[in-house]
Amino acid sequence: MSMGLLEGAFLGLVQGLTEFLPISSSGHLAIVGTLIGASDPGAAFTAICQLGTEAAVILYFREDIARIVSRWALSLAGRVPRDDPDARMGWLVILGTIPIGLLGLLFQDAIETSLRGFAVIATTLWVFALLLGAADRYGRKERTLDRLTWKHGVLFGLAQALALIPGVSRSGGTITMGLLLGYTREAAARYSFLLAIPAVVLSGFYQLYDEVSSGAAIAWAPTAVATVVAFVVGFVVIAWLMRFITTHSYRGFVVYRIALAAVVYVLVFTDVLPAWNGTDFG
């Protein structure tokens, strides 16, 4: 069916609610989009929606981002030391972005076809739920971001690259890696959100340019509504999550992912959802 304003707003709500929680926005968009009959809104829709949620990240962490960017730029001019914590964070974000860029280009075909089935989504949901649960329970949770190393920056980046597979979760993968490396819940989440900015923004504009240049039809009104909804809801979710993890574990998200995986398996086995498809959700 063609997407209307209501469907666009609903998908924007799903994007905003799930982008920053470790439960996979791509998996939820694929599941919800298919169930409501709007299974393929297009790469441009997905790209612009993600730009909306990343705008929420930029707004929420605006002071951190401004400080990091300015100190990083000053370090290039030699006006601050290269080992300045904020300048160093700028380099670490760049370093951590490289894996998802390279792997995204190398495995683009598989990512857009064979890895997008609901059988894959269900499996990655419960597998990475168990990994998140184990990391949250057994991780030392003592390292802060000022102790982030170059090696750890690469490992965070590789974890983020796993989110190219629907059902993994960008935040879930990087937060899991952070906890396994001994970082606090807040430090792992904060770096996860900062690390996602260049990857999502660059990918979003690239996909949007590709769609527009190819002459693909874009439902601009539903897309605009979805983006605004995703931005507003995403900002609220970030603020809530950063407070929540200071006193709570990720156990609830682990249970939710496993339950959702079970539901998806049932829907696949009953032919409500196809085991394999070419759904184009980011």
C-alpha cells in the first residue's frame, strides 16, 4: 500500500522509540512495517528518519560534541596537545567509524538481500540478547571514557559494524562491547551514541543522494512527519535511558529481545512473516 501520514508517523514513532535502546530499530521497523502493510517505504525514508534520530543525539550531547570538535580542530593546528582528552575522543570517534564504513561497502549486497530475512532478525535478537545479558552481569563496569584506548576504539567500531545485520542493534552491539571491556554502563552508552553520529549521518545522506539521483519516488509528506516524530521521541528516549542506566541493569531489554525473538519465530512458522525477504529497512 502507499504510505500515508498515519503510517509515516507510526513508523517514525517506532524509529524514535527503538533507535537508542539496545533492541534493534532495524528489526522493529521491518517487523512493524510488514505487519501494517508498509513493508518497504524505501531507503530514502529510512535514511531521513535516521537523520531525525541522530539530530536528537546531536541536540542532547551538543555541549560534549562542540567541545570535542573544537578541541580536535585545535589539536590539528597544534594549539592544544594531541593527547588532550577531548581531542583524543575526536580521533577515537573517527577511528571507530572506519569499520562500519569499510564493512558496509564490502558486504553491501549481502546486507541488502540475504541478511534481511525475519529468520535472521529473530536469531540475532536472542543471540545478542544473551551477549548483552552476560556482558552486563559479568563486566567489571569500572572504566570511564577518559580511559578509552585506541584498541578499544577499534573494538567498539567493529561492534557497531555488526548492526549492519538487522536485529543486532547499533547501540546494543556497542554497549555490549563496552561492558565486556569493563566500561561503566553510562560510559559505554555515551560513547555508543557519539560513535553513531558520523556513521549514521554519512550513511543517511549517501542513501538519500543515491535515491534522489536515481529518480526514485519519495513520499515527502509521510517522510517529513516520520522524521519529526522520530526526532522528538528519540530525544525523550535518550534522556530517559541515560538516567535509567545509572541505577538499573539491561536485564529488562534482554528479556524483551528474547520474547520478541520468540514472537517473530512464531510469526515466521505460521507464514505471517516471511523467513526471507528483501525488506529495505536500515
